[in-house]
Amino acid sequence: MDDKHKLVVDYEPTNVNDRKALFNHAMNAKEACGVKKISVLADKGYHNAEQIDSCANEGITAYVSPQDAARGSDIPTPEYYGEKFIYNKRNDNYTCP
């Protein structure tokens, strides 16, 4: 959506997982708007580090909610759940618990 005029800039109906669709849609939106830099907002279904990195390399700032942490047997202890990591805004990094 264009935030100024509230118009849909790009869409594609699909029946497949969208985890690898962010970059393509962001590039389509950037080209449709005719700008060099753009910010995009997507829900957590689009969260994919490779896609976000590709966006950053093309002047696209992607705001994507992270996926919920898995709570299965593959995570050793609750101390390492994602919400336990501490973000340091000044240094733009996270501290592992």
C-alpha cells in the first residue's frame, strides 16, 4: 500500500508459502513508485533473513515481524528463547542471555 494515497502498489494471489516473496514484492513496489529507496512493511509470514538482506542491498528498508520462537525439543532451555535476548539500541546489537 502507498501510505500517502492508500493505493495497492503490488499484490499476487497465491496458494503457496510466502517466505520467499518479500524481495520480489518489494522490488515491484519500488519500481511501481519510481523511487530509489522505499520502506516496506510485512507480516511475520514474510520473515526471511535472506529476503530482508536482499531488500537492504537494493535500498529497501523492510519492517517484518519476526517469527514466533519454536517451543519444541530442539530448543535446549527457555533461557534461549528469542524474547530473552536484550537489544542494545545504541550499538544496534543483541546480547545473548
